[in-house]
Amino acid sequence: MGSLSPWHLLLVALVVIVVFGSKRLPDTARSLGKSMRILKSETQAMKTDGQQTTDSGTAASTAEQPTPPKTIQAAPGDVGSARPVEEPKGTTQS
């Protein structure tokens, strides 16, 4: 009695279609996919942000190389929707 059967899942899917309407579901799925691509690109940028190295294998100095402004893209390579991001500067935590 505590487990979900296929009939329960079918009933939930039917309720979702009735509540949201069949016309809004593709738009919702598209926006969810776009959000997932943004999340994926941001997590990838966070991973590579601290791992930038020079040819000698040492960490790159920010004084030697100016960093380009960071941008958020909806999908990798999508420059049409890219927008610059400003990072907080000089914030200290107590």
C-alpha cells in the first residue's frame, strides 16, 4: 500500500497535463532544459576557475594576466544570449 504503482504515476501525469494544459508543457520543458544547460555551464566554469595553469604547470598569476570578464551563456557556444557577470570585489567575512 505504500509503494507507487504504474497507475499512480499515470494518474499524476494526467493531473499535470490537465492542470498545466498541453500547450504550456513544451514551453515548460524547454525552459527547464535551458536552465539545466546554464547550471551545467556555471558548474563547469566554477570547476575550471581555480584550475587555470600556465605552461610551466604553476598557478597563473592574476597580476601577469588580466582576466577577461565572465559571461553567463544559456548553452555552450551561445553568444547571442551571453551577458556579463560582475563579481563582488573586496568583500570580507567576519
